[in-house]
Amino acid sequence: MSDGFRLTHKKQRTFKTKNMASYYNENTIVWLNGAFVKASEAKMDFYSQSLHYGYSVFEGIRSYKTEKGTTKIFKAKEHYDRLQQSAEALNMPYHWTSEELIDATYEVLKRNNLQDAYIRPVIYAPANMSFVRNKESFIIIEVWEMLPFLGEKLLRVFTSSFQRPNPKGFKIHAKAGGHYVNSILASQEAKANGYDEALLTDMNGFVAEGPGANIFYEKDGKLFTPSAGNILTGITRATVLEICDELGIPVEEKLFTVDELKKADAAFFCGTAAEVIGWESLDDVKFPKQWNETVSRKIQEVYMDKVKEASPNASQGGAYQHTAPIVEEAV
């Protein structure tokens, strides 16, 4: 064996181990088509239509260790119901129930000894190089330890040159794998220019969303968010709207431009991975209000109380009383 081969082989093994460590290791368990198997031994067809054409749907879900020490998947039923809706929108056969998948997910979390975790179910297609409808689909549920996705500091955001896909060209309400090439390109562009994350507009130039999160801005104590039509209306976005209703915070869904957004007092992304994370600036234009003094910050605090089923944050002075939402849990 030549020294060159040994060096290359060593690099390949190091690369594999390094990348495995981020998401899984030799002991990680996944749920693959109804069976619990090691992630390192799981197999899929390399002729899959999903691999070749991005024809798949998925969900991003989070579980949390609650204040009482139990494991709770936040809005599990809503996520798995949306997974089914996404599959049906893309004509992918779907025969699982949300209850079945919730049960399987709790078991995957248990077998991997995880509580604060990210959960990724994916529906993928069989081998098919034609564009006729498939007669079957496959599923995998993966979990991994989740740290703050966009960090914990306020974000410097960049208006991307990429736009969200035309809703007449895609089922924009479906969480489809292929759609996220757009997100990857926008996020990479922002980071290459020295920013933390991207903001995308729609085909008409109105603010749409981030690569994987919805957006709200605050002006004079009122919140604004892009209306449905050119965005994926996220489950976290719906939760923020619920919080606004509970706290009596006025909120409006409407179309608005990047220039209007730059005149806001504050802004934030929200999403399952992002949670609620504030912005420092947009295209180097800083938002004037101190984050800790904003209504947006209160929403961030209440959101984290909800997902962890915690008592109201003491910093709110007892002004907020809430009951954690009922979420499906395996038995």
C-alpha cells in the first residue's frame, strides 16, 4: 500500500468520523420503514427519485426537556399532520398516521437518550427515473442533539439576491426537499458576505422569509408579518400569533418592502430550529430599540416557556399567565 493511499484513506476515515459526530455515531438509532436500526447501517436506494430530483418531503420538529424533567415534543401532531399534507400535495403515497409516527418518535428519542433534540422525519421515493406517480413511499425518522441553530446573539441579516420560488411553479405550502436548494444558496450567499443569515423577497419584491424561518417586525408596539401566499406559513409562526393573542399584542399580516422593514423598531426570525431570535441589523441598518425593551423580546421569553412547559418568566412581572398547549405524547 503506497503512502499516498494511506494518507488519502486516513483523510477519508477522519472526514467520515468528523461528519458522523455532528449528527450520529455508531450507536445512533433511527426508525426506518417501521424498524429501529442503527443509523450507520441504514440503507436507501441510490436510484431513488428523491436523491436524483429532490422529490421528498420532511419536517423539522423539536423536543425539549420540560421544567418537570419529562421529554415533550412541541406540537408533534401539527408537524406530522403537515408532513402528510406535504406528501399529498406532491402526490407521494402516504399511509402512516400521525399517532403512529409520534409514538415512533418518542421511542427513537428514548433509544438515543435524548430530550433536547431536533427531529427529522423524511418521506422519500423509490427508484423511478420517469415522472409517473409512484405506488409507494418510504420513511425515516432521525434525531440528534440540538444547540441554538442561529446562535444566541442578535443576527446581522442580509437581503439576498435570491427570491423565494414562484408559488405558481411549486406547491409552496409543502415542505419539500427540493425547495431548500433555494434556502441553501441564499444562506451561503449571506455568510459569504459576512452576515449571519439571509432574508429573501418574493417574486414581486415584497419581504417573504428567511432560508428556514418566518419573519416578524415590530413598530410602535405592534407586530407585522408577511401574509400567506408566497411563504411557508410555519408552525412556529402560528405559535407566535397565538402568543400575541394571549398577551394582547396587536399583529397584522400584510405585504411590505425591505425599505419598510428597515424602518422597524425591531425584527426577529421564528422557526422550529431558529426558535425566536432577534435581529441586530438588516443590510447594516441597525434597529433602534434595545432588544430587551421590545415586545419581540417578551414573545421570545414566552415562547421558550411554552416549549419547556415552564412557569411564566419572572422578568414579565407576573403579567403573563399561560397554560402549555396540549401536545400528543406516546404512551
